[in-house]
Amino acid sequence: MHVVWCPKYRRPVLGGQVAVRHGEKPGHPRFKGVGHFDTVIFPKDGDGCRWDSTPHDPQTRVRLQGVGHIRVHQHRPVRGRVKTVAVKREGHRWYVVLSCDEVPAEPLPATGQVLGIDLGVTHFLTTSTGEHIANPRFLQEAAEELAEAQRHLATFPKRTKQRTKAHRAAARKVAKIHAKIRRQRLDHAHKTALTLVRNHDAIAHEQLNTAGMTRTPKPKPDPEQPGVFLPNQRAAKAGLNRSILDAGWGVFLAILAGKAESAGRTVVAVDPRNTSRTCPSCGHASKENRATQAKFQCTTCGFAANADHVGALNVLDRAGLALCNVAEPPTQEARAFTRGRSHHRAHRRPAATLF
């Protein structure tokens, strides 16, 4: 059997099954060591595993084929029908992750409130009511400790047949810091999303392409000097990418959508183009309206406000058609911001995606 490396899928494939395009030569298959895989997924409960294998016993257990019954510290009741069971390892800790189907919804009472949010780096999010939620910056807070642990790990050889005890301890310390940052980010996202879902019937946000926003800029070759490249602001873009990924927008929006669906709320994703450059008073959209990163001032009517607040108001306005049937009309203050622009902006209002 001939195995080749597929550059498109970045994995080894059987020769002849996937053609190597663009004249690229296949490389060598990637070696996967003992620490490469940390998760085992059983696609069906009862096929190689059994959740709550001892229902007669108050202590919850999971049965794994070839291992037996394992005691589980269950932190919350399981709702619905268990569909898949995954066993995950994080350092010295082991977790059982369940995905359930037919989970009953728990709708919350109506509040009659709608909200638009604008995600950012300076503030984690800004609401259409003008409230700012601070960005915790968990990665930045742990940067010094993480850098010290990574420097210590870099003193050991990268490629070795068997790691020493000190080498394994250094690797575990780096992984432990990353795991703590990930748990802090998840905790903040869960608490923030829960507050929004409890207090509002509908929430509108920008449909952000985080992967595209954090893409590395392409090199700019110098046409006059072959082999020489012009500055492309790669260092500055790297810092912005780090801040965006540290904020965890994608994780937060996924959690928000899940909690809203469970609570019977509505989440609307709108087109993010020019949300912070469009005047909420007259509808004029221009790059010059964004005086600074935090200040918005319309060059036509002179309206001035916080740029993130303006973005949240425009997000709420673009989602207005989808939110008409789920909540009461906006407040008098919000109507004052949007008065007089519905007629000349209706033909170019972006469509909203309703989840």
C-alpha cells in the first residue's frame, strides 16, 4: 500500500486516490506519537460504551469496552437522549463528554426587550443601550507566566525518542496554563451570554468571519528589486490577531446561540459592513466618520458618539425586520437615533440571518 502526503488536506492519503494538484510533490506522512490523540469518540451509546451503566447504583458510572465500569463525578443532570460519548484527556484529568438529542427546551418568560451588540477588542462587547462589558484579556494576564514556562520548555530537545521526567513536567506546565486560560474564557462567555439571554427576547450581533479577520497578511514583493519584499504591517497585524483570538468571539457567539435556543430566544446575525461608519442619525456612511478608534463623528450632520455604541445601534437597526414579531418597539431614545433614515436606507439594508 502506497501512502502519500496530500498538501490540500494536510494528511497522508492512499496513493492514487487523491491527485496531487498544481504540480506539487507529495511529502512524507506525519508521525503521530503517543500524545497526539487525546480524545476517543464512541458514535453511539451502547456501541462500545454505555453511559450510566449501573442505574441501580446512586453513583454514576460509564462502561467502556475493554476497560470496564468507571466512576464518574457528574456535575449536572443529563437531559434528553445520549447520542455520542467521548472520553477526553487534559493533562492528568479525564472527562466524559456527552452529546444529547431530543433535549427539552426551557423557555424563559418574555421581557419585551431587544438588544444589539457590537463585539470589539477594547471592550468585549458594547450594547445598543450604551453599556460596555470589559474585555478580561486572560491571555495577556497570563503572558508572563506562560512565556517563562515556554522558555523553560524550549531548553529541552524538540525531537527525542523518550522525554525525561523534567521534560514531561515542563510540557505539562505549559499545557496547564493554556487549559486555565481556556476555562477562564469559557466561564466568561457562559456568564455573559446567560445575562443577555435572561434579560432580552432577541439579540442581534454581527456575522463575523473570525478566521478571515485573523489571517496573516500576504507578502508584498518589491517590483523593482526581485527577492525583496515591502513592509506589510505583519507585526502589527499579529498583535491584533492575538487580541481577537484572546477575546474569543467565535466561542461566545456559539454559546449565545445555544443558550438562546434552549431558552426560546431569538438571535439574529447581520451584515457587519460599515456598522461603525454609518451615522445612526442621518444614515451617511463614510470612513471619515470614524474620527478615532473610539470616537464617531458624522461629517454630514455632526452627530457624535462612541464608535462601539454606534455599531451596536446599527446592528439593532439592521435586524429590525427580523425582530418585529418577537418584542415590543424600541424605546423613544432609540427611535430618536434612527428617525428619518428608514426611507432612504431601505433599498440597501443588508439581509439578516435568523438562527
